[in-house]
Amino acid sequence: MNSMYRQGRMKTDSVNEERGAIMKTLILYATKHGATREIAQRIADRMDDAAIHDLGQSNIPDFIGFDCIVVGSSIYAGMIRKEAKVFLSQNADTLGNKKFGLFLSGMDATRGKDFFDSNIPQSILQNAKVTSFLGGIYDPQKAGLIERFIMKAAAKQSKYTDTIDDGKIEEFIEALQA
Ligand SMILES: Cc1cc2nc3c(=O)[nH]c(=O)nc-3n(C[C@H](O)[C@H](O)[C@H](O)COP(=O)(O)O)c2cc1C
């Protein structure tokens, strides 16, 4: 546990004390090799009452008990994962009535805004309290042969790389709770 974690936690605690209520948050993520789950878990670890759930699994928890919903997906060839796309389109109305945030996981931070605009309808984006590209993990040991080939050819990447940005995770949570 690093010092950023402790600072973030103290800030979160004091915000909640002032408001007298703890925000219950459900973090739904779509992942292929686990990086987006890692980000979802890091967000949850910094919040007081957060549950995480894989959108690739059935039995998504009922939203009713949650004040806030976070949806995150990784990016492959410029696209969010299908289960995230389907979830967002099927639940756009319900999300519009909640406090909600969106995050993406990928290695190309320079295209973060493009990935949101090209994958997620404006009608959903405009209702989100915060949208953020939070970095990712490329692990050649988890990638298949074709994935390794693509990453080497297109992104010149062949080594394990972790760009998950804890500072941006803190900012994401602060914006969500503001
Ligand atoms: C074949 C392949 C294609 C990828 N395409 C993109 C891309 O278009 N943009 C990007 O930012 N990251 C891209 N990435 C990086 C992944 O989005 C990143 O590793 C992410 O953290 C993986 O998350 P996951 O393990 O939750 O699926 C790609 C990775 C692979 C292996």
C-alpha cells in the first residue's frame, strides 16, 4: 500500500463524514487478460463501500442498492469490449438516473478521448460524471500469438508494460464523489 493510497483514503473519509453518508458503488468491468479488473479493484480499494463485478459473467447485481455505478472496459484495436458495449446500450436510461463514471484501459493514452467518442454514444457520455483513460497492462505471457504479433507490429511493444495511472485513479474517484 503506497502513500497515495493513504492520502486518497483520508480525503475520501473526510468527504463522507461531512456528508454523513457513505456512497455505495458498483464497479462493472470488461476484461480480456485482467488489467481492467486490476483497475476496478484499485478503484474499489480506495472507496469505502464498493463492489466489483465482471460484465463477462452473468448475474449482474441489481442496481437498486447502489448510489453510483462505474463501468470500465479495455480497448482492443480501438474498440471497447462487446460486453461493455451491450451493457451500456441496454442500461443507458438507468445509468442516466444514477451517479456514474466511465473508464477505459489501454496502452495508447494519446487516443483516450477518441476511444470514448468512437465507442460510446454521446447520449451516454454526457450523463457520465467523469470519463477517464486510466492506462493498462500489456503482458506478453497472457497474450496469444496473434496478439503478440499485433502489439509488436502496431505498437512496437514486446515487453511486459504496466501504465496504470494511480494519480488518475485518485482524480477519477474525486470527480465521482464531488
Ligand atoms: C491485440 C491487442 C490490441 C490492442 N489494441 C489497443 C488499442 O487499440 N488501443 C489501446 O490503447 N490499447 C490497445 N491494447 C492494449 C490493451 O488495451 C491493454 O493491454 C489493456 O490494459 C488490456 O486490458 P485487459 O487485460 O483488461 O483486457 C491492445 C492490446 C492487444 C494485445
